[in-house]
Amino acid sequence: MKAPSSGFFLIIFILFLTSSCVTKKHLTYLRFSGSSAAISREAGDRQSTVTPSAYKVMPHDNLYIRVITPDPQWSELFNSMPVGMGGSLTEESAALFGYSVDESGMIEIPFVGKVMVGGRTLSEIKVELDSVFKGYVTDAAITIRLVNNFISIIGEVRLPGRYPIMRDRINVFEALSMAGDMTTFGNRQRLKLIRPSPYGPIIKEFSLADRSIFSSEFYYIMPNDVIYVMPMKGRAFEVNSTIWTLLLSTITSTLGVIAFFRTL
């Protein structure tokens, strides 16, 4: 029986290689709307977007609260961080001087006691603190921020990691741009978003090829969200391409040696 030629194995390898190619269709965002795969080319095509909901504080969050009054002595009294350090807040200093939310959703403020913040937005907490401090001082200016204002982006992106959110509102496309966008093998139609909640993590799978993402509650990113970009099937072949190349080279070399000795 005649052994397969090296050209036969070369053809098989090329077929494997071409089957793993990524087409432009797989790299395009917002290709279709809803269940329709047809691309809308109408001028002025508009998509309605969902109004982003404000983040609600949860246990283990860390809050930066600053109380400034006309009297520096009162300011020192109500602030866990020394007044002179207000301009040098870091994540590390916040861990020491910030207010950590306990399991019951409470924080404890010096000389005031415990205040319920869990399940409330930052605006609602500020209104509550304004009311609380009126019983102690007048003309107090209160600043409140979420210290652990980060998102994590993992999977098939160019720069996976943990990123700070510097604005109150950021969408999923802006988040991915922080990580350098998806790689060639990032699956635009299969992403997962993991969002913490008081009842456990919520996992949502969605597509960025579908324009319905604009009306999804997951279009806007929340603090502590995790975005996971899943790989396409061709990624496994791309990772193992070196092994396939080495194997093909070994087979063709062996067949070449056998063919040479047969001609002797």
C-alpha cells in the first residue's frame, strides 16, 4: 500500500488552518437588531437606551465620607481621616480611614454611632447624613464617595485586569476600550457579566453583535462588575498551532527520509 505523500499532509494542515480563520463578520459589533441578522443601513438609525440605575451600597463596600464645617475642631471630630490628608486619598489609605459597610449594611461614624447605608444610593446616603449631622453642627458640607469603584475585565481582551471607574456612568463598550478591546479571538456574541448583589452574584450572557444591548440593564457597568469575554472555537487551534506545525514537520521529514531510501 502506498504511503500518503507529504503533499497530502500539507493539504490537511492548510484545511485546518483555513477553518480557524476569523472573518470580518465575527469581528463586527452591532451587526443586527434583535433576532434579525439583517444589518440596518437606514440613515439616522437610532436605538433606545435604558436609563442606568444608580449603584446601591452593599456589605463590604468601602465609603469615603468627608465632613467639613466652619470650625476645624468639629471637622476633626467627625472625620476618621485627618483633615490634612483629604487630598491624598488612595485605596490603601481608604482601607485604614474609610468606612467599611458591615454585613447588616451599617457604618459607624465617630460620636454619631451606626448609620444604615446598605441598599441605598450615594445620593440617598448623603441626604441621610445631612439630617444626622444637623443635630450636631450647622453648615456642614458632606462629601461621599465609593472607594472600591473598580471593574474587572478578563478573558479574550488585550489588557485583562482590574480598572478604576472615574465617572458615574460607563457603558460596556467604554469598559472594553479600557482593556484595549477584544482580541481577534474574542467572541463578540458571547460575553458574560458577573454582577454582585445582596442575594449572590448575577450572571448575564449577552451579545455585542446585537443592538438590543442598548436596552439591556447590563449596558451600563456597575462598580465591582466582572466582564468575561469568551473565546471563539478557533482560539484552541491557534494556541496549538505550534504543536500542529511541529507534528506536520516531523511527519513530512519522516516521509521524505522513507522516500529517499526507497529510491536507493
